[in-house]
Amino acid sequence: MSTPGFTRPALLPGVRLHRDRHRGQWVLLAPERVIELDEVAYAVLSRCDGSRTLERIVDELAGEFDAPAAQIRPDVAELLQQLLDKRLLAP
């Protein structure tokens, strides 16, 4: 099953993951924006490298978090769609 709009998601140029020592967590840095990430969001975004498909990202996360792929897929797709809508992610 494929989600329309996603082929091989990747962070757009100028957007990057960064370990913020002051916050003690991962953040997504974009021009004039800092978005704090929880463990799951970081796990998803660290795989958005332009080479992995959505299905591969979901499969890897399912293995890492010992969860059914069908259960986590909608959450992953929703997170990616939110970032796509905010122009932080390329599909």
C-alpha cells in the first residue's frame, strides 16, 4: 500500500537534524525555526534521507519498536505529511 505524495522522503535543503545540548534532545532546524523532536519523530526523520521509501522506513521502525507495521504506518505518514505541509520535507 502506498501513500500518495511520498516516494523517498528527504529533508529539504537548509533543514537538518541537530542534537541540542541545551535542551538535551534532538531538534529539527530550519530557517528561523526550531522544532523539538521526541524519540519517535527523531527515529522517523533520521531515516528520511532520500534513499528509503516510506514502506522501508515503516518496516525499519516496526522492527526497532517491535510494533506492527500496519499500526505505525498511519502515524508515520501523518508526521511526514505535516512536515511536507510546512515545507520542511521533500516527498
